[in-house]
Amino acid sequence: MLFLIEYKRSEGRIVTLKTFDDTDRSKAERTRFEIELELNQKKIDHEVVLLDAADERALRRTHRRYFETAAQIANSLNGSS
Amino acid sequence: MHDATAHTSQGPQPTMATLSKTQIDRLGDRLRKGRPSEADLRLLDEYRLSFGDAYDAIIRTIREKLQLEPTGRTAKTPSSIAEKLRRESIRLSQIQDIAGCRIIVPDVFTQDHITATLHDTFPETRVMDRRKSPSHGYRAVHVIVMTQGVSVEIQVRTALQDLWAELSERLSDVVDSSIKYGGGDPEDRQWLLLISDSIAGWEELETRLHPSPDDQAFHKIVASEKRNLVKIIQKKISTLESNRKR
């Protein structure tokens, strides 16, 4: 599954999250680029990233900074291997 | 473990159908200077999309042949590319992580095993062991696969290495964007390095002692150390956040 994330770094906040089927990769890449163009034109510095993961659980495991605060990330140290 | 071992003496040499290496590097020079024009963003996107076939082939192999679950990122963001060009004396055509993926594994033993498997699976690879030479506290193994004329980066991190990396990234987002590359307040940098060193120490101990899951004494000590570290981290995060609000 493909996850298109627009993320406001300074606030550590996801602005939009869109999902696409694996078969819609071209459409997802086009949408990513359209958002990049629009933000660049408006001089808005959001991060736009297209991630390709088995499901949202896998995405949240490998890219937790988009979803968790620093305190939440640190807390998970107690349960880590 | 293979440290920065190249299967080939040749580096990645992107062979673009429409963009020459000179055009790519001139684009990189312009990106380094500031906000890109629409034309340059379009050119950059064309360049990034040219990694798609190589990326697909590598992800498919990792999922189907190696039965691993990577999260892929098809295209590095324009701002990350521009920051890298400004930070390092590197040309756009030399950036090796335009496309890539990340694999999180439980421990160093599995990390070593998967690194060796990736090295054996792909004909042309280069292994960068950032556990031996951490980058501002960042520890991981990066396997760069050269295929179809481009390079794709596979990050292999243990859960603990990933925790540190995500913490550092998150603090770079909300506190100071230069933290993860050794900038920002020296005290904050030292603090992050201290956490990285603690994690490295546990992983080294684990590698040396190779404790069984039943070794309660070992796991009890490590769990206690982790609880203490979480307290230290939480205290620091509160300070950083309250400073930021002022």
C-alpha cells in the first residue's frame, strides 16, 4: 500500500495522509508532485513523502516520527528489545 | 561484517535517458542556492522517477525472495536533497539515497545476518556500517545496491538504533533542524550522543554475551538501565519543549 504524507515539520504534525493501492503508483507519484509544486509556489515548507509499506501498522513502525511525539518515541524504549 | 565493501570498483553511474550527468549536476548547483523554480522541480522529478525501475526490482526481491517487510520511499524530498547538497560537498548525481527503503530488525545478530544476505543477493553492493563510524550519533547499516545504472539505499536498523534515529529526527523537526547533523545547542548534541552511546553499549554487551531469552538477570539489568534512560530523556524533552514555547 502507498501512503502519501504531507507533514509540517515545525509542528511535527501530519497535514494530510492519502492512501493509494500498489497498482496506483503512477497516480500517487503524480499527486505527490502536484502537492510539491503547489507548496513550492506558495512558499510553504512542508515535507511531502510517498512511502510504500505492507500496511499502516508497518508504516507506523518504520516511520514513527510522523505519528509520535518525542516523548512517545522515548517511552517505547521501555518495551523495546 | 563487510565494512564499506564494494563488489565492484565502479561507483553508481546514473544513465539517464533524457538528462545528462552535466544537466543533473547543474540542477544540483541550482537547488543548493535556494527555493527551486517550477522548471527545476519538474527536472528534479524526472530525475527522481528515473530510479523507479531499480527501486521496484530491489523492493520486490527483498519482499519476495528474502521475505522481509521493508518500507520504501520512492523519492527523496526536494528539501532533503537541497539540504544534503548544502551540507556535504557532493553533486546531485552522487547522492545515493534518492530512492531507498528501511528494514527494522530486533537485534544486532539479525542486522548482521540480513546485511550479509543483502550483500550476497545483489550483485553490486556497498555496505556502510555506521555502527563502527556513527554520524553525529546515528547508528545503522546502510547497504547501497547499484543496479540498472543507479543506486538504491537499504537502511537496516535494529529497533534500538531506529528508536534513537526517530527521536533525533523528531527533535530536529520540532526543536532545531540542525540537531541531527551535529548543529544546534552543544548541550543538546551531547545529550543525544550520550543516549546513542548508551544504546551502543547495550548492543555491544548483547553481542558479546549473547544472552538467552531466559537470562533473567541480564534482561533485568538492561530493563532497569532503559527505565533510567527514559526518565533522563523525558526530562530533557520537557526542557526542550518549554524552551521552545518561550
